[in-house]
Amino acid sequence: MSRYRLQPSPAQEAALLEHCGHARFVWNLAVEQHAHGKPGRKSAPGFVDQCRQLTDARAEFEWLRTGSVIVQQQALKDFAQAMANYCGGNHRRPTWRRRGCGEGFRIVAVKGGDVRRLSRHVGEVKVPKVGWIRLLRKLARAERGSNRRAKVKAAIARVKARETDRRKDRVEKTSTDLACRFDVIAVEDLKIRNMTRSVRGTVEAPGRNVRAKAGLNRSIITAAWGHLVQRLEHKALGRVVKVNPAYTSQRCSACGIVDRVARESQARYRRRSCGYACNADVHAARNIKHAAGHAVSTREGPRVAGPVHREPQRDLLLVG
């Protein structure tokens, strides 16, 4: 659960207190309903029935209807959980809530990207994983000229440093494992710098699908394809074969015909003329395997030997 330290304005404080009052009112009504329950009488309504009653009450009373239905329903849900804990012997029986005594409310279904900064006070903030760097950067811009800006910038630097360390650790472990297990490692000779080029364009000629392309660029950079290939070339000297990536996902690995429409989806390849069908990634890997085998057979000069203590293997690893 994420926590935020708030310092609301007077208008925001009044709205928050109103939510607290609605949650307290709904909680106390639920307590009163269960207080009348006695042996032989009809059992008190449960959470579902109380939600129906809340709907009727909101339709009749305008002051209750102006409040958040999520806050009021969560108060009923909290009461139902408190009664379940009481019946299970884990907690005491729920009692009335008094005004100004430990008041609060709960709201759910808030996405990480919907977080809004409500006050100038930063404090120690725990933010969701989704969009946390973007949120910290917004805080840094808002705190420009303040002593707290340096703390926020330091927090951003720590987050980025941890991401970089995790990415390097994953690349080192993966490259070491592959270099020790396989004799020939085939990779597509991708132009990563061109693939991650921005499509924002200019004011006169703006680009298309800029947001989607920016997300794809971040995914490619995070995967560190180029760094992985570079470390493989260092650790598996002379055993890395770079294959031209042209048509590896469109050329049929069974008949050799290039068919652009055969790639039905991101995960499905089906050639209608010859009837060949396969997973798209597996199909591309077979094309890379064929191209890598040809490159190995036509390469001039002796192959640089690997580590002397490594057991010889004939496996061919395909990295798409």
C-alpha cells in the first residue's frame, strides 16, 4: 500500500473531513443494525444488503449523495471485515466511531498515473511503481528554488542507479550462462540506435503514434539488447554469429517464400500456400538458425577456440 503525506489547503481539508463524516455515519449505522441482533431474530444484513440500502439512502438524502460512493462502500466493507474478525475471535466487537477521534476513510481503484500532488510538502513519499520516476520529476520541477529540490533529485538518481545495476547484473549473468552452454550463438544484427530513434518530428511535420513509439523505445533500451550482444562477443570470442534480420519474420522456413501477410499476429505465423503454421518467434528462430549455419560454413579462417575446460557442445542458441 502506498502512503502519501498530505498538507491540504483549507478547501481540501473541508472536503477530506466531509469524507470522514460520511464514512463515520455509514459505519455507525452498520453498528446499530448489528446491535439489535438477538437470538431468534432475523440476522443483521450483510455487506451486499447494506450496499443496496446505501443506494436507497443516497437517492433519498442529498447530503449523502454528494459524497463519494466509493468511500461509503469501503466503510461498509471495513465493517464487514471487522465483524468477520470478531466472529473468528481475532478482534473485539466493532463499536461506534466518535467525531474527531481517529477518523479516516479508505478509497480504492486509484491508478498510479492518477496520483496528483496535493500539497507543497514532500516528506518521505512511497509512490507506486507505475510512473514513479515521472512523479518524482514533477515534484522536482515544482520544488525548484527550494531546499527540498536537491532531496528529490537525489531520490531520482538513486532510482535510476538501481535500475542500471539491475540491468547490468541481468546482462552479465545471462551472457555468462550462454557463453558456457553453447558453441555457436546466433543473434540478429539489429540497428538498435535506428530502432530507438524518436518519431516526434517537428512542429510543421509532427510524427504519428509518438507515445506508443516512445514506450517501445523504452522497452528496447530496458532490455539492453546491444549490451547483451557486446558481452557475448567478449565472453564467447569467435562464437557469436550476426545474422541479417531482413525477412526473418516473413520468410517461410518451410518453402522459403517471403509472405508479409503470413504474419497473422505478434505470436502467430501461417503460410496459406504451403500450409505451414508455427509460433512467430519459433518460426523466426528457425530462419536465423538456417542463416547462422550458412554463415558458419562459409566463414574463412579457423574458429577461435573457447575455454579449454568447457565441455564441447553442438547446440545452437538463437537469440531473436
